[in-house]
Amino acid sequence: MQVKNNMQTNIISVKRGTTLAQLLDLFRDFHSFPIVPVLDDNNVLLGIVHIQSFFEIFKPHHQDMLMRNPLSMISREPTNIFDVDIEEGMGLLVIVADIMDTKVVKVEQDEDIKKAYDLMQLHNREAIPVVDKDKKLVGIISIFDIVMKIFRERGLI
């Protein structure tokens, strides 16, 4: 059961220079926010934007710098987005490169879906990008895709 036979290929991706306003506009009509692959001009996967990325916008820059120090004794406090002042124009000033995660958990399309599942479990992900041998994005596989495959194989659907 290869990943490429069970992944979603109809996905939305963005470039590093996509603005926050453009990104939000892409997902205005979605009921949930999926992971959003960030690609270069050759469709090579550079990073991911996920819902947690938006919370980074609301954190003070100095807090982020302190959190990068593994010896820091300061604990992270959750950000309450209802209490944050959002500057006018932020949608045009913040770009995907500012909020994307570059430490991407991904799987190659020729791998077995069990490997994809194991990676999702290990890294606490519900979906991960699928790439070809040249690191170009070819799809996304989710826990739901894997569950559906197993249910089909066992005759439940």
C-alpha cells in the first residue's frame, strides 16, 4: 500500500511571499484549516503553514527569542488572541515566510502508508506532505486517508 495510491492530490499551496491576507482569503470558505505546503518556483517543498503558525503572529518577538534558549526557565504562556491588538495592515505586512514551519515531517510517495502513519504518530501530526524523489510536492496524506484505506480493505465501506 504505497502512499501515492492513498494521498490527496487536489491541494492548495502557497509561496514564501504570499501575504497573510492572501493566505486567509484562500481558506475563507473552508470549515477547517489544513496544513498548507509552501513551495518554491519548482514546486520543491520549503515548509508548512499550520493553524499553530497563526499564534506565532501574536507572540511578542522577545518572548520567541527567550523560548529558543533551551536553558531558559521561563515557561510558555498560551496566547489569548482575543486580548491581542492586531495592527491595521498586518495582513499585508506578514508573509508566509514569517510564519511557516521549515522543520517539515514529510514522506516520499513510494513509501508504504504504514511509514506515513508511523511518522504522523511520532510527530503528533494529522496530515503530512508527500514528495517525490526530487522533494517536489505531489500530495498530502492524512490519518483519515489511511483509516479509509483500511476500512475499504476490510470491507467496512
